[in-house]
Amino acid sequence: MLKSVEAGTMPPNAWLRA
């Protein structure tokens, strides 16, 4: 999982895949 900042920037699907 990415950082909270990145998670807030992009949708849940994005950071779950990344």
C-alpha cells in the first residue's frame, strides 16, 4: 500500500493495484 497522502490523492482502486 502507498502512503496516506497518495491514497488520499488517488482512488482506493488505484493504490490497491499499485
